[in-house]
Amino acid sequence: MSDPPPAAHFRPLLTDDGSSTLIHPVFNEAYSSKHGAWMQARELYLKLTQTHLHPAPRVLEVGFGLGVNFRATLEDCLSRGARIEYLSYELFPAPLEALSSVQVPTSAAQEVWEQVLRLWPPASSFVLDGGWGRLELRLEDATRAEFRPGWATAVYFDPFSPDVNPEPWGLETLKAAYAACQDGATLATYSVQGQFRRALVEAGFKVQKVPGVGKKQWTMARKSGR
């Protein structure tokens, strides 16, 4: 893992719902949708995977990014008294100044997020435990990771796009994600690229396009229960 670019090189972007994100200086892509960073975290990842309905969700995430998906999920779980386990992989951690500059409309989750910031920048993978649940951040290449088999109730698939960061979108990673899922678990992502969706099918998922918010379509993939 190489050192991250300086924080000053991360350009801010105000998205359509009023929440902010950053544009990565190497990939030249925003971490979140221009139609709404907070919207995408809640509507695409939290709700499309039905994590907001699960009594004890276990989320596997590829691409921790700026922690917006984690914060949205934790805020929801705290609001309804659900304990969360969240396992996220990030190969390109943002510098602390960049990470802490992105504010989202949380209240209950803010205390936990401040604990995350105190551990940043992580020299290695870390685990954060509390009465709310558990966050494990692994600074690893997800394409080489050994995911926990049959563990996840949901997969948030959120790397930079296949156009600029194709490796995580490949078949072997998707096979590993499929094996990591419990029966009935859902994978959600913003990309509807044809090659990627065909790889999801080959990995074993049942795949469909669904209407997006702002973006025309998103991808939902499910590991069907026996």
C-alpha cells in the first residue's frame, strides 16, 4: 500500500442533496454520487440491501472510502437499537484531513466516528468495539482477501468504478463475496456495467437492475436461500 496523496489534492464536491464528498486526485472520481452522497449511502447501500430492516446486520464492504456508508448504517442501527458488525476493506485510505472534512447529517453515530478519526491514519488494520457493535477495517487488497464464509447479511460493493479501478470488479473477487454471504444476503452497487453483471451471475448471484435515485439504474444481486 502506497502513501496517500496529500489532503490538499482531494477536491471537495457538494452533491445534490447538500452533503459533501471528495474527488480522488489519482482516480479523478468522486467517492460518492454527485446526486447525493448521503442519499446514496442510505438508499443504495443501507436500504437496497435491506440492512435497515435486519435486527443484527453483518455488513461486508469493499471500499471504506470516506466512511459515509458506515456512518449511515451505524446511525440507522443506533436509532432502532440494532447491533451492527461491519467489516470493510480499503486499499487506498484517505489522509485524516480529507476524511475529517466530509461531514454528514449524523447525530448518534458521531461519537463513534470521532473514535475512528482518533485512530486515523491507521498504520495497519484495526478493530473498534462498543455497545453499538463492531467495526473492523482491513487495509488490504480486496482482490486477495480471504472473506469470512457465510458471514455477511449484506455486501456494500463500493470501489472506484470499473473504468479506473477494474481489479475489484473481477470474477474472483465476486466469487469470494458470494461465498462470504449468508443465504438470502444482498449485494448492492452503483455500477450496471455489463461485464460486471455477467461476472456476478457467473459467481452465483441472481442479478437485476433496479431504478436508481439520480442515476438511472443500480445493480442488486442476491444469494438465494436454499
